[in-house]
Amino acid sequence: MTLLPVSDALERLLRAFTPVCPETVPLRQAHGRIAAEDIKSRLTQPPFDASAMDGYAVRHADLADGPATLKLIGEAPAGSVFSGTIGPGEAVRIFTGGVMPKGADTVIIQENTEKPAEDMVRILESAPRGKNIRRAGGDFRNGDILVEKGTRLTSRHIGLLAAANVATLPVSRIPRVALLSTGDELVEVGGTVTAGQIVNSNAVMLSTLLEHQGAEVLELGIARDNESSLRIMAEQVRDVDLFVTIGGASVGDHDLVQKVLGTQGLEVDFWKIAMRPGKPLIFGHYRDIPMLGLPGNPASAYVCALVFLLPALHRLQGRRSSGAQKVMVSLSCALPANGPRQHYLRARIDSDAQGRLVADLAGAQDSGWLSPLARSNGLLIRPPQAPAAAQDALIPALMLPE
Ligand code: AMP
Ligand code: MG
């Protein structure tokens, strides 16, 4: 069987996903969720011309002849409105956020004034007409689109929507992902590890990655490497948007995922990708549920999760951009020419004194090793047959999420 190029596999996989339905949530709970529609403002901000500084609201014309002494006719603190009108030779004491009084067109900061008497202010230094005023609607207007559909909502968006008095909003329902580990050798974290056994590290690694990315994860546990165990465990898979298996995806006698699930309703779309690590990845549908069969080696499982699972989740969420962030990095050491598979090298990416992103390999690139993966924060991408890359060469990389 020929190996499928990564880009073809990703395209085929993404075609199988459509965004989940929206639900309405209170603003406070929208953090980290994905806007399911364009979100519009419900008011104009600022709602009125407001002072941007503490000082005095004046008529600019009164300052045309240099320093001037003006009569104070009132105050305009934030939260109340001065009801009068400023006439020639008059000023109003104003504070940041205060409504600009009628007649005034400029605010002079208090640092540039003196108080010769209780009801007088002397303007020592003028300012351009209109200075220190935040105009009504300068930030946004009622009905403006403030957040575009597909945006992941940060606390900054939440603050903006709060200012626009948006109390509830439509976001994508949280996608549900079922995660099934496979292997006779696996013991759950904290269990007793006897001869021949290893800890199921992949399930927690991937669950936490998926949860951080906004999925709800149903950890189904460990299916043993026999037909009945795998069949029984897979029977639990229902009401999910995506089914992920870990391990048993390769060609060994104990790699049963395709063989067993194939008799239980799994239709394979593709298997085996021209990538390293992660070649044995399976994609298909298990009883109409999209299914991703990840290889069991921890670095392979993680790289496949980053390259395929993350974009799939983002597509389910209806995000505008899907997958890990791609950046260009310069190499701290030369790399040899690449073979026929796209190679993802675990690397540490940091900015140097000039702010350039520089990548160091994070140690051995063994697909079973977790410590280089944990040290890394990026994956260098070496396309199939890429020529050798010199030190300082710029190459593409994927940044790893937290
Ligand atoms: P497999 O893909 O099932 O052939 O497994 C490949 C390698 O990954 C083997 O050394 C397994 O022991 C290991 N492995 C499989 N599943 C997990 C898991 N959930 N956590 C940690 N290692 C695993
Ligand atoms: Mg196995």
C-alpha cells in the first residue's frame, strides 16, 4: 500500500467534519468557546463624547490669545451629566469618563492649569481643538460586528462584549471525543506496574491536550489485545463527535483495531501516512462516527494528534483557523536531507536577542520517547525529500499548544 502524503490525508480528513450545533451561554461562560455567529454590539461606545483626562472642559476659542482665566460654572464627574451650557469665558471641572458639557469642545489637562480662586481656573497651556475627548462611537457603534463567527473567545473578547452589553451569546457546543486505549501491556497511572507492563501515558496526555483545546473527553479505558475486549469496549462509543483509538494501528499480530472494528462497523477511509513519526494512522468512520486510530508510540500519538486530531477538533468547533500555529524558525544546527516521509522533529523554539525564532532539536527523535517531546514546544517540518538544511536556514515549524 502506498503511503498517503500528509496534506492529502488532512484534506480528506477535514472533509469528513462539519461544525457542531450552536448553544447559547452567558457571557461569563463563553471564555475559550468558539463564537457560532458574528456577534454584534447592542450599544454605542463611548455612548457620549467623554473626557479622556482629568482637567477642565473649555471652549477652544477662549484660548486663542494665550493663557486665559476662565470662570468655573460646575463639575462633570463620571456618571453624572452637567446640565448647563458653557459660554464664552467659562469652564467646567471634568474628570476621566465625564460627559462633555454642551458648549465645550476641548479638555485641558489639570497639570496645565492653576486655581487662582475657588471658582476660577487659569489655563497655562492650550491644546489643539478637540483634544482629550473620546468621541461617541469611537470604539464601536450599535450593531457593529465585534467578534467574527469562528473566533475563540479570549478574556479580551469577553471584555469587549461586556462593554457592548452582550449578556448571552451563541457558541459552538463542546465537541465530545471518546478515547480508547489498547494494549495488554498497559496499566493506568498510579497502578502497580509488573513485569512487561508500562503505564498508559497516552490517554492522559491526549485527554489533557483535547480538554485544553475545548473538547469534552470520555476516557473509555483500556481494551486488551483480543477481539472480545476490543469489541466490548468499542460498544460504549455513542453520542460522540469523534472516536479516537490509541495503539494497535500497525501491522503486528496484536494490532487489532482495523481487524476487529472492521467487523463492528468501521469503514476505513485511509491508513498509513507518509510521515515520521505516525505512519500507521487510520482514519475512517465507526458506525457513522468519524474515527481516528492513532499509533501507540507516545511521540507518534502526539504528533498525529497535533497534525490531524487538532484540526479535526477545530473543524468540529467551527473555528476560523484550524490546527497548530505555523511559524518559520531558523536552525541552530544543520539538518541532513530527508527521506520519503514528512518528518516532524521535536524541537525547542525560543526567540534570540534579536527576536528571531531559533530552533534546537530537543534530543533523540525516538517515536517511543516522551522526555524529548516534553522538552519541546515545537515540531520542525521536513517535507519528503527535503534537501539538507544548513545552520541558520529558515524552515517551517508547528508550535505546540500548552
Ligand atoms: P502499538 O501501536 O499498539 O503497536 O504500540 C506501540 C508502542 O506504544 C508499544 O511500545 C506500546 O507499548 C506503546 N503504547 C501503546 N499504547 C500506549 C499508551 N496508551 N500509552 C503509552 N504507550 C503506549
Ligand atoms: Mg499495542
